[in-house]
Amino acid sequence: MNALSAVYGRVARLRRSWYEHHPQSRRHLDRPVISVGNLSVGGSGKTPVVAALAGLLLDTGQRPAILSRGYARRHPVDGVVVASDGSRVLEPVERTGDEPQMLARALPGVPVLVCPDRHLAGRLAERQFGCTVMLLDDGFQHLTLGREIDLLLMSASDLDDSVLPGGRLREELDAACSADCLLVPGSTEDALRVSASFDRMPVFRVANRYAPIRPLDLAGTPPRAGGRVVAVAGIARPIRFFGALREQGYEVARELEFPDHHWFTAGDIDRIAKVAREAGADLVVTTEKDAVRLPRQPGWAALPMEVAIEPADQFASWLRDRL
């Protein structure tokens, strides 16, 4: 396994080096591009960071657009799918994928475009919607598109990990030196640990914040804090979601895990309802990402999460100077 990881890491290193030494091979947009990516596979929190950046850019008078590849779409189509034109959601989750759909619903004023060819999507955002800056979701390894700013999410656990298939890293740790800034989810101690390993790079902390759970049917009443719930997650690293529910004061009677980007069937929903009845739960609670793949039915709710990049003033100043 170590030999396979070494080969994988070598190939990734050569690919990145080739693009860095052949900048003319990259396609560029007329407007600046901010890439948000990571080194590890799945579950790093890129999408909430993209949402936070979009809000920050709106507050500074920019008109951002989000460019996504639409991973794990149920009905992929050729060309650009406009999930949102900035005023309304235009496409169902099956055609956009769950993360673009979540962003489209959460960010009024921000067009969300889905296409494996992010250059094509960016051209449309520039010409049709007059967008002034592009947010490239999951873009650190998407080297074919040029970018002005590379933001890399790196958890402290990445420092102890190895490259695929032996570990979860897509590239060796030193690839992080190609980024302009590191964003570290977790505690201040986690950020300090990463900063000590990359002492010449700006490092900011990403803090999660949770709002009260919201019913999926829009008419239900959330249980009081301390209510008994069944937690359902079809995301990478669901343990963080289960822990967050407990931190919010809910009694988690059962934890049900599904694969990342799982499309829930009627049979899945019936089985979950049965588990909830047997557990005596007040409610079934899932993630915001899972909620866009589920019908709006009574007895279900989602736990909203947003992130803050801290120190907020310092990060906003750094980003403004780079743009």
C-alpha cells in the first residue's frame, strides 16, 4: 500500500509541476477566480466556506458566482446547468447535485452554475449575469482553470495522513505550498499546529456555527433542546454532525449513516421512520446537504450550519488586498 501511495503521490506531484511550469496551458477568465479546495478526500467543509466567501464578497459590493462541477448528480447533462440565476433556483437537485443545490437555495443574489468545464461556466457567469468574481468550488486540483487566489482547507489531521490509497490525501502535503492561504477547521490549537508546519503562509481558522434545527415540511415545530431524535447522515465523516446535535442539547437515540451523496429511496425513508418509532424519537434530523435530496415531509428536520473565517477582520483585509 505504501508503494501505491508513493506512485499516486508522484503522479500528482508531476501533474501539478507541469501546470506550474506551463502557465500558458491554463485557461483564464476575464474576472478574478478564487479557488476553494483541499488535499483530503471528502468531508473537509469546502461548501460552507464557499457560502461564507460569497456572503463576504456580496458585502464588499462584488457580484460573485459559484462554479461547481456538480459531483454525483443523478441526471448529469451536457453543457452548463444554471442552478440559480441569483434571484431564484432554476433546476432540481437531480440535475445540479446536492452541494450546488444547497448553495443555490441558501445564497440569494449569487448565481450558481454547474459544469465539469468550469471555464465555460465562468464565461456564462461573466457574460449573462455580469459577475465580477468567480468562486471555484473544490478547485485546488482543477488546474486547467487559472485562478488569482488559491484557498486550501487543511485540517490538523491531514498533517499525519498519507496519500491515496493508503490514506485520504489527494496530493503530498508539500502541495499546500502552492496555495495562497490555509484555512484550518477546528480549534485554535489546530490552527496553530498547521501554522507551525507552514510558517511562511497566512493561516486562518474556520469555526462552525449551528442554528436551531428547521423542519423540512416548513410547517412543523422543532423539538425543544433536549428532545430525543434519530440522526441521519449521507455525508463524509458524519461523526461531526452527530456530535454537533449532541452539543446543541439533543438526545441522539440512533445514528444512521449512508454513503456520501446518497440518494434516499422510499424504502430508506420507511426504514428510518420505523427506527424513529422504535426509538421513541420526537424527530428525524439530518444535514442541510442531505435535506436537499429528501422530500419535505413531516417528522423530519435539518440542522443548519454556517462557518466563520477568523479572525474575520484580518481575513477580510487579506482577501481584499489580494483581489
